[in-house]
Amino acid sequence: MPLGYISRRLFHLLLIMVGVSVLVFLMLRMIPGDPARLLLGELASPDELARLRTQLGLDQSYLTQYAIYVKNLLLGDFGKSVRTGAPIANEIGVRLLATIELSLAAMVIATLFGIAAGVVSSVKQYTLLDYGSMFLALIGVSMPIFWLGLMLIYLLSVKFPILPMMGRITMGLEAPPVTGLVVIDTLIAGQLGAFWDSLQHLFLPSFTLATIPMAIIARITRSSMLEVLNKDYVRTARAKGLNEVIVILRHALRNAFLPVVTVLGLNFGLLLGGAVLTETIFSWPGLGRYVVDSLMSRDYAAVQSCILIFAVVMALINLVVDLVYVVLDPRIRVQ
Amino acid sequence: MRKWAILIMLALIVWPALAAGQAVTGGTLIWGRGGDSVSLDLANATDGESIKAGIQVLENLVIFGKNSMDVEPQLAESWKVSDDGLTWTFKLRKGVKFHDGTPFNAKAVYDSFARVIDKNHPFYSFGKWKYVNMSLGMVNEVKIIDDYTIALVTQKPYAPLLNNLALWLCPILSPKAMEQYKDQIGLNPVGTGPFKFVKWVKDDQIILERNNDYWGEKAKLDRIILKSIPEPSARLMALQSGTVDIADDLDPDSINLVKKEGKHAIIERPSINVGYLAMNTEKPALKDPRVRQAINHAIDKATLIKTIFQGLAIPAKNPFAPSIWGYNDSIKEYEYSPEKAKKLLAEAKFDMNMELELWAMPVSRAYMPDPVKTAELIQAYLAAAGIKAKIVRQEWGAYIEKTSNGLHDMCMFGWLGGNADPDNFLYGLLSADMAKTPGAANVALWKNAEYTEICLKAQKIFDKGERTKLYMKAQEIFHADAPWVPLVHSTVVRCYSKKLHDVPLRPNGLNSFQMVWKEK
């Protein structure tokens, strides 16, 4: 079953990529602002502008431009950034991995703490614990990331300097890149000191990024758990005399997990694209900042490639979420 | 008795040196700044962050002084101009090596310059050479005379060339590296400077190391790390926590806070930039110089500086800043006086029901940190003098395009100052030659024949004293005819740790850190 299903989904992914690439291509060109003018600045003469437009292929029709773009893409060539002149594949690679590292860490924090808070507050409904954790979740969801990030830096890096405020690792401790995720690379290289150092660097930005999904996950887990806790099978489990912990974790939580997994997947996708603010505050060299900078200078090729990658990642996450459904709930069968 | 006198004198000489501390070699300087560099091949660079890093690695034939904009020798030892004013001959320094070991000679200068202006040069296609008109645009030919002599032949006698050569736009790079890296030389710069390029982690940091084979006095620091910290508050906190030694481009609030705390060193220097309001002299409403003078009288620059710049700027009365030679200080500023403005408008029979368009820049710059607020302030001042103004906003590309076609009544602009030659401002931004649409850099579209004549004449004269006289006169004409309201020259500020010493600051904010040293 899953193999045919997966291949069909992967085919859908192809359609999504075509759709996204067309949309982004057209939308970018609808934004006012001539890339050549932005590149050359206020002093450029009409001749120089024309020369650069030809060089960038901007004097061609949209159809030709798109055809060239797709052809190069199929050959694995993302093109060159007009802003920096470097091949876009090189530019994106490192930054994408930095963003993935940050988002993964944030997701781990959000999932662990969010589910724990949700379970506790559902089990201890209408107690101080419940009110307390849901109040915190409300704060978490409404706290501006920008403000929170700066406050955390002020408190934990400036006032009481216990955590580093920027970057991925202390200079000189870098391990040879294998996965591109600094935390994992240091571990592979067996450098425990560097591993600890990179974890410390990761903590403040990933915690900041985790607050909103953590709050959402906590609230979803709570309501989903409350629904399940009154079900017959939970009562049966309790009647069998099972340990309460097993009742909660195996019988209740597993059944309550489906909506949580959906939210997890959605949030992970959002984190990848929405890490711009966190990356800016903590000087994290990620893809979010790169997209914004590229967009500002109308670096069409760079923006197109980034959005395409985001779309693919998002679609893959959705696929994984759907597969996890099957694992979690055997009742779900796909035709 | 004589012995005592000598001893006391010696003590007096030595004492200050001891008190200031001896320069020590070693240490790493961490330099926090707002963004990453784009390209370290500075002939291609147009952004401050690229220049800041690149000038540590690359050197020019001539360079500006440590704290001034006067031109001094660097890789050229001496130069002379031929009698017809067309050929500049430079004697080059001997025994200099690029960081990759390639010897520095006339061939290196030839390749570095010819690639920018000669379409047939093999390296021409490796760059976009956006600002060629500000650098070598006037040069027709680069000639190797012998291994250590190079000649530049210009289209016409052109005195500002020397200042152009001191700009970041004219660096000398290793020919071997240019050939090897092709259009990626900007990611792997190889020059002759006191620091060599080591590593670049995009959007994060650039690492430079001392060049131990440097031809001149070797750098004191072991290493410079330029760290991108895009968020200004985070940059301030990085300075406060000691994570960085220098924090660039702090906002005025942060600078005032640093001053109040007194824990860090600060240098302030009037910059060479200018922020201005250009009035389109071709629009009927603004044709009469009395109307333009009235607008000059209507705007209170002191309040503008206090509110928008929080004091970090000086009022402008000429098109360029007092830190540049040739500044005419005898010109009397149009003082703030709504009454005088009203009187002049009445004399000129200005139609008070007419609404003028005031174009506000959509991007902020050092000379215009908050363009929209500035426009609102100007709008209010104009209203007080009886002139109705409507603020117009456009996206930056469109703004440049349309103002250079003369579609505006009044528009805000500024100029960073480039080569710090008066010509750069007076001819480049105000001459009739630059007022041709489309693509006018003179957005006042001011076409004053006498003024333009003076600017052209000054370009052909090589004596600074003579040129100064001409520029003094040009500024008088500018003042009387008032095509602009010169608003401000902003202040450049450098905030840094007190552990750093001999930190330089040129009026354009761009310096080599060769002599900077750090206490252990």
C-alpha cells in the first residue's frame, strides 16, 4: 500500500513544484522595481541599464525567461545570484542547513514541552497547574518574538552572561562539516566540548523560535486529550487496573495524537519559512534572511529557488505527517 | 643644571607615551556590523559593508589620509601629470608582494585597471563595473612604461582622477588570482594589504589575518573578524557584553546610551555626505529663484537635526561638507525665518493655492535616516510659510527613475560623497551636463551656464589653489540661485571597546585597521 501511495504523492509533488515555480515567477515580476536599476543605483545611465538587462536576460519575454529558468533547473543549475555573483546552489546550501538546524531544535523543544504541558493540564483539569500552563501558553502565543528574543539576550547574555548571544559555535571550535548541522557534526567528530558549545549557541534562538508552536501544541494536546479521556477505552483501561501513567501515555495520548501531529507538521513548515526574525535577532546565518535580502534587491533567481525549496520541504513534511497517521492509527487505510 | 634640564625634558617626552600605553602586537578584533559584504572585489562593490572589509585586504596606488580626505601615496611612490594634462605617470613601489606571492608590478596595475575599462581585456566580463564613471571612466588607456612605471591617459585633462584612484573602486589585485578565480574573485580577494583574507561564512563572518610579509609597517592585530549582526539592539548588546569590540551603525538612541554609560570609547566626525531637497527648476512654480530661496528660509534645519538625527548631524549650507577642501565658509546660510519666506513668496507672486509634490525617499540612508518623518517635517514647515505640499512615495527603483526624468516638484536625495573631490558634488550633481533627462543626476534640472563653465574649467586645472578659487565662486552661484535646500551632513560615529587603541575614522567612515591594537 504505502509504496504506491508514496509514489503517487511524489508525482503530486512534481505538479506542486511546477505550480509554485510559475506562481513565484509571475509574482516576482509583478512587484514594481527593476532589478537592473536596483543593482546599478541612481547614477546608472540608460545604456548601462540596457546592457545589464541584456546580460541578465531581462529583455526577453516572460515565456523565454521561464523556459530558460526551468531548463537550467532541470540540469541542476539554480543560476547565479545577481546580487553577489555567486552560484545560488552554493549560497542556499549552507544557509538552508543552518535554518533546518534551528527549526529542528525549536521543534524538539516545542514538542517536548508543549505535549508535556498539554497532557499535564488535561489530566489536572481546572487545577492551578492547568490554569498556570494554559496562561503561559496564551502568553507564549501572543509574545512578539522580536521582543522576547531581545529580552532573552539582555537577561542571559548581557546581564547574567551564561549563554552566547549569537552565531552557531565559538570560532575555532568548528568540526569538519558532514551533515552541515553543527551540533551533529561536532558529535560525529567526537568533540564533546564543541558539541556542548554549539548546543549553548543553539539554545536561545531555538527557544525563542519555539515559543509560539510550543503554546499551540500545548493547547491542542490539552483539548484533544480532554476529548479522549472520557472515552470508553480509557475507562476500560483504568478498569483493567492499569497503571495510570500507562493509561495516559499509551491509551489516551496515542489516540489524542492525530490532531497534534497535524499541527506539528504545519508548524515545522512555518518555522522553516518564518525563522527570519529569530535569525535576524540572533545573527543566525539562515535562509530566511537570505530570502528577504534577495527579495529586496529583486534577485529573481535566488528568490525563486528559495521559495521552490520551501515548497518542496513543506510538501515532504505533509507527506511524512500523512504516513505518521497510518503508523499511529491502523484504522486509517489509504486506497 | 643642564643635565637636569635634559632629564626633565626627556621625562616630559617619554611620559605621555608611557601613559598612553605601548602598542602591543596580537589579539583578535571582533567587529560587529549591520550586514554581510556582497563582494570583496572592490572595483565591483557599491555597499559599505563590502568596502569596510575589502580595504583591509586590498590597496590602491594612492589613498586618503588616516583621518582626513587628503590623498597620500600607497602603492605608487610618486606621480606626475604631463604638460597637456592628459597623461598621468605613476612610479610604483618596489619589493611588494601580493598575498599569494605574486610580485606587485606595472602588469598587476594594468590588469586591475584595464579589466574595468577595456572591453577586450580577458577579465572584463568578470565584473559589472557599476561605478566605472566614478573611478576610471575618464581613462582611455593604461600603458605599461616599464616594470615599475605605469601611465594613465585620460580623454580630457581631468584633475579629480587622483581622488578617484584613492577610492575603494580602484584596488590593485593579484593578476594570478584574477585569472584563477574569474568572476568569483570577489569571494577570494588577493591584494597587498596589511591583512589577508582567510575565510568567509556567508551572512555570518569574514575572517582576516595579519599579512606578515607586508611591505610597510605590519599590522598589530593577529586577526580581524567582521561579524554580521543585523539587529541594531543586538549589536548594542554585543558591545555591552564584550562579545564584539566595535559596533557599527548604531541608531542615535543607542549612541546616546553608550555615551551616557561612559564604558566605551566613541569618535564622532562630520562626514562628507549631504542630504538635500532638490527643487525642480523646470516646473513653472519653482522657476523663480525667489521661491526657491523662500523654501530655503522656510525649513528649520536645527530642529530637523535635533529630532530626526538626535543631534548627530550638522546643518548644510553648501552642496558638500566642510571636511572637503574647497568649502566656501564665507557663504551666509539662509536662516530659518517663515516671515522672510512669506515676503519672498509674495514678491515672486507665488500662487498659494497651488499644491507642490514633495517626493520622500523610500529607503533610509546615513544622510536621511527617517525620510518619511523628514518629509512630514518639511511639509509642516512649508505649510507654515504658506506653501501647500503633498508627500509622494514611490518604490526606490521607480523613485530614481522618475526623479531622474524630472516628474517631481521637489524631491529628497543625498550623496555619500565618493571621492571627496568638490567636483564630485558640484559637477556630478549640479552641472547642466548632468541635467539631461532621462537619467539626470542633477534632479533639480538646474542649468546654469556660468556655473557649469566654472566646473568644467576646474576639472582641467591641476593646481589645488586655482581650483579652490573656482569652486568658491561656484558655491556662490549655487547659493544665490538656490536649486537645492542643502539639509544636513550627518556625523559618522564609531563606538568601540576602550581596550582598542589608535582606532582611525575617516570622514567617510572607511579605514584600514593596520595600526589598531588591542590591550591584552
